[in-house]
Amino acid sequence: MRVAEKIGSFIDRCYVQGLQRYVSPTMFRYAVCGGVNMVLDVVWYYLIYHYIIALRYIDLGVVVISPHVASLVVVFPITFFTGFWLNRNVAFRSVEVGQGRQLFKYALTVVGSLLLNYVCIKLFVEVAGIWPTPAKALTTAVCVAYSYLSGRYFTFKK
């Protein structure tokens, strides 16, 4: 049994009867995969920030990158590819479309999510006058909905 199938069957066993009224199996798998990828992102960030970048500024000659931004730059490709793999092979279980094409579509949706994050936080804080932390929570909710819908109906569409 492939790793993706083992992960998928474990997640499916956690999908309890009461959830069926509110969440489809695909949405549940997406939520679990997204949660796992988010935890991996935080763990990788912590390890890279403290032990690889080691709290140092990175001088590239033209620009100096702060340790927290440098760590983000290193972590992003890791979680980008783990997120893609989990979505393709576990959450949406889609193999009909070529992996390269899906990766390109996934990259487009990630760029869209980054832009949506920026626009929403600016609108919620600067236009609507919402405090930054609740604005971030609202922004996250909007971006999660966008990511799920774009994944299901664009990137991993069957």
C-alpha cells in the first residue's frame, strides 16, 4: 500500500458519522491535510529559524534579510511541495491530470492566496477598522475557503 493510501485510510477512519451532515469526506481530508501541513510549517520554521539560520541576519550584498524573513523563504518551498503532495494524493486523490500541470495550477492558487491574504488584511484593518488579530482570523477564514474551492474546482478538478 502506498504512503498516500495509508494516510488517506487513516484520515477516513477518523471521519465519524456525525460529521457527514456538515462536512464531505473530501472537505474533511482537505482540512486534515491542511492542518498537518500547517503544523509542519510551524515546526520547520522553528527548526530553521533557531538551528539553521540561527537568529542571524543574512547579508546578500544588495540587501540584508532578517532571520525571520530568511526562515520564511527557506520554509515556503518545503510546505509548498508537501501541501501539493498531500492535496494531490490524499485530499483530492486526483491522478488523471499530469502532475506538472497541476503543480502549475497549484502555484497559481498559492499566489492568489498570498494576494488575497494581503488584500484582506489591508481591507479589514485599514478600511473596516478591525483590530489586527481578529482581522487575521477573518483573513484566514476567507483564504481557507478560497484555497479549498480553488483546489477542488480548479487545481485538482476531476
